[in-house]
Amino acid sequence: MKHACKRKAQVWSLDFIVSLVLFLSVLGPLFFVWSYVNTQSQQQIFFERTENLALSISDSLVRSRGLPEGWNENSVSVIGLANDDNVLNSTKVSYLFSMGNGDYNRTKAILTGGYDFFLNLTDINGTVHGTIGSKDATRTFMPIERYCIYNERITKLEFALLA
């Protein structure tokens, strides 16, 4: 009598454990790499957006007349300090520093859309014409320097968003 042995598929617990360990040893590092790349990508996007914002704001300050063109502390909707390209209007500069030191939150909302900022205007002799905010090396993000003419002198406008 021939006895036919029929083989059935069986899962051995040792085989299952070995395959699970191999699967997880490949999937685990893959997950961490994906998470790291995703985080780096998000940080790069934030960095680029913030850099563009800082450049745009500083460019607007030294090249634009603002809105309305003859703005004052009460009527301003877009802050621009220029009479001509890189030539600052002393009245508008005075308005800005008066606003920034009087109602920083309103100035912050108009100028940066809500980001804290630091702004300083210093001529080449070291005379400080005005400062808004405090320069904190631990919070400074995207420092920008622009050179322009103010009161017929070369002047450095320092602008930085604060993180």
C-alpha cells in the first residue's frame, strides 16, 4: 500500500519571525530616512520663503515711496522710504522710527505681516539715525544690509527678521 503524503503549506513560527525581522529591518530605516528628508524639505521651504520676504521688505523700504505715496503715521498701508531709487526721504524715515518705537505691533503688521523684526539706519560715520526692535543674535534670522543715501550721506540700512 502506497501511502501518499500530501504536503500542506505550513508557516513555521521561526520562519515567520525571521521574515518579520528582515522586513522591519528594511522598513524601519526607510521610514526614518523619509522622515528626515521630509523635515529637511520643510525647513528649506521655510528658509526660502523667509529669505524672499526679508529681501522683498528691505527692497521695498529703499526703493519704494510706499502707499499712499505721501503717507504719514496715520495713513500708511505700505511702508516705503524712498524719494528715488536708494535715496531715502527724511520725513518718511522719521515717521517710520516714530511709528516703530511708538506702536511696534502696528508697524510689524504693516511692514512684515506679523514677523518680529529689527531695523537700524546708520551712516558711514557711525551716527545712528534710528533703531526699531532689538538685535538679538539668538533670534536674528535673515539679516539684510542695504546701502542708500540719507541726508546726502551713504547710509547702511540693516533689516532682519527675528525667529
